[in-house]
Amino acid sequence: MGWGATGTGLLWTCIGIGGLAGAGAGTLLGSLGLDRVHWAFLSLMAASILSVGFGLGPIPTLVGGAVFGAAYVMLTGVYLIWGTHALPDRPATGLMVGFLTIAVGQTVGAPLFGRLLAGPGLASAVIGFTAVALIAGAFRSGSMVDGATA
């Protein structure tokens, strides 16, 4: 995008501010259910990857960054809550599985994105990671979360 340090810092600031919205994960899960929140925020993450990845202009890119931050933090909460509900007799193990899965995804995802970017190019990297976000929505919890059908 050629934004330099100031533009990149502004994008990171928008991602961080958006992330604050993700703190409402528990409340949203309780009212809408895990699967609905999971799918909604994976869809928002996919849209934000497209917006930031293709740099559709300063405003869409910054808004996309804020949406990405919100989706990322919300989905982190979703996976941690999902883990504790999947293993109710061992909630600490459920949290560990959630954190480990997120860490492995970041560890594998960042270099893979870089490899795609350097090889086939920007479009392949952005579209590929958008597809991964949407494919993850195929997984369903099959459980109850705070009384709302997940």
C-alpha cells in the first residue's frame, strides 16, 4: 500500500480499537449462540481480509482493519468458550486446546501468507486466506452456550 510507518501505525491502531469490541464475546454468545456468532464473525473476518488485503483505499482499509480486530478478538473468545463447553469436566484443557490451536494457526499462517504473497501473488494470498476463514464456518459446536442454541 505504500503507507509508510505512519499509515501502518494507523492501521494497527484501528485493528486494536476494533479488538475492544471483541470483549463482548461472552454476552453475544449468551444471546445468539456459539454457531451464529462464529459464522458471523468469520464472515466479517473474511470481508476484512479482502478489504485490507486489496487496499481498496484508505477509509475501507482502516475500517477493514477495525473489523478485523473485532473479529479476531471475538473469535478468540468464541474458541476459548467453545473449548470449555466441549470439555466441561476439564475446562482448563478446553482453554489450552483453544489457545494452542490459535497459536498453531498463527505460526503456520503467517509464513504461508508470505510464501503465497512472494510466489503466486497478492490475490492468491488474500483470496486463499479469505477462503480459509469461510471454510472454518463449516464447523459447528453441537452444544448449548448459556441457554442459547449454538
